[in-house]
Amino acid sequence: MNVTQRRRIGLAAAIAICGATSIAAATTVSAGSPVRLPDLKTIKPPGPSLSLGKTGGGRPVLHLSNRIVNAGEGPLELFAGEPTQACADQGQYDIGEDLEAEQVLFQDDGSGGVEPGGDATVGCFEFHPVHNHWHLQDFSQYKLADKKTDELVAGPSRKIGFCILDGDRARPGLPGSPALASYASQGCNFGDAENGPSRMGLSVGWADTYSYFTPGQKLPLPRSLPKGIYCLVSTANPPDGPSEIIESDAENNSRRKLVAINLKKGKAEPGPGKCR
């Protein structure tokens, strides 16, 4: 699914979404009612956000916190559809069946609010046994680049799945941002590897944070990585994966931040300045 296809959503009354995974479905919204799409952005996480560790085989690993906000005009809302094999070879775990991820497309209700106007298949849900709940596959991805040349140094990581929920109200000033959380952890269906999530998402203005100590929040590094300052790139809703959320702008999903890494001393910390 490319950016042009995503942006076309808000202009059409009858929407046909065709992605590279060939699992998207046709959906319709009311004529004359603009679609209010989410807009995902990776933003600064709160508190300490980096640490260095090692795999069981001794390979260095950068553990990182990641925070994604919905800065769009409408909520991101997902629910489980039918069993699917479309993403089976993309997941990390073979626990039960993967399920289609359906995104609710909201439209203007005529009074300043939004209402459901249709839905589309946008990817896959997978049960994550370590976290004991369901994840949307492919919600974020990380890589490390040379701060001067922007050449890839490490990664990109495996595309990371999230149980998406309203964690904190990061952008309270956005129109339509609710004062209270709308999407809670219960929507990720803890402990049930069969039935999938009931209601997962991000309200307008709300963010979800996966902390660096959460299992899976990591980027493997080369054993010979020299001491230095690098550019860490975290991207929400990365392209060309098994799941691609429909959003208003797919060009503003990444956060680029300098990090200082010293493998010999086992240190990783935010660096001064900005990436190129």
C-alpha cells in the first residue's frame, strides 16, 4: 500500500484499498462525509529510554523506549477479523491462528464529532505469549545510521508488534482529543490466544509508549560497532510490511535522534545535537 493510495482515502466515497500484501478489503463511507483519519508520529519517550544489553550468544543489543502519538483528525481503531494465513510467515510466534486486523474508518458526523463510516482490512493480529496478549504486527521498526553519511549501521530491526492503547494524552490541544482514555489494555484480550483483540487503538492526541525494558524493544548491534554518536531512527507504521494502517500522512512517521554508544563501557545515552 503506497502513500498515494492512503491519501486517496479522504477524497473518495467508495474506497478500495489494495496493498502489497493483497489482504485489504473494499469498504464504503457516506458520500459527502469527509473521512477523519489518524496520523501516526514517533515522538520523544518519557524518562530514561536507552540501555545496552547482550543476547544469550553475547551479541550487543540496544534496548530502547518508543512512543507513538495519533496526531490526526480521527481515532485509530482496530478489531479482529477472520483467521488468515497472509502474515503467518511474518510473525514471531506460532500460537494459534493469526487474525485479520480490521481498521475502522471514521467520518465527520456533521456536528464536529466523528462516527464509524466503514472498515478495511489493514494487516494481521498475532498473539504474543511473552506479553500474554494480542499485537498488531508491524507497528514500529528501528535502525541505527551513521550520523554524517546516514548509511545503515545496524538494523533495520524486525518489525515490532504492539498492543495499541491510550497511554498518555500527549497532544491535548488537538481538536477531538478526549479528556479520558478510550482504548484500554483490556481491548488486547489478555490470556486468550484464540479470539483476538476486541477493540485496540489510539484516540486523537493520545500516545502509547513501549519502554526499553519491555521484552522485544531492542535493536541488535554489530559486535565491532565503534564507540561514537549515531542516529537512531524509530518509524511508526513502517511501509512494505504485513500491516499498514491507513493514515492521513505516511511521511511524518519517523523520529531521528542522536545516541552515544560505547560497547566497551556498556553505555548508551542520548547524544547532543540533531541527526543530519
